[in-house]
Amino acid sequence: MRYIIVMPLTALIRDATKKLEGLLPQLPCVHLTAATLEEAKSATFIFTSPEVLIGAGRKLLQDVEFSQSVKAVFIDEFHVVKLW
């Protein structure tokens, strides 16, 4: 079971990842970048930016096993999606 959280700013992603790791240390979370694609396969919470999700993250989303394990996608700052 995985959750993808899309946020527009790297600083927000770092803060949210640290907070979640403190609250739920037993559930792995990762800040998705091109360098952390493999790590994301074992994470419960995956934080990313829209640019990474449609760039390097696309390969991850095309993996059938991975995409079937995604239970929800949350978009922070939804009102700016049109700009993304």
C-alpha cells in the first residue's frame, strides 16, 4: 500500500517527510527524485514534485506492480495544477 503526495516546493517536501518520519517511523517515506526511484519502490509514502512525477517518476508509475499498490494520490496546492 502506497500513497503519493505531490507538492510544488522541495522545501515543503523535506519538511513533510521529516515530520512524517517522526510521527510514523515504522512506515518508510521517501522524497522521490531521479536518484531515489529504487528506494521509492519500498516506501509507503512518496513525496514528489509535479516535475519529477511526470519526468523520472513516470517510469515508476508505468511499473504495473508499483502502480497497482498506489492507494491514493494527494495534491498539495491543487489550485495551481493548471500551471503545472
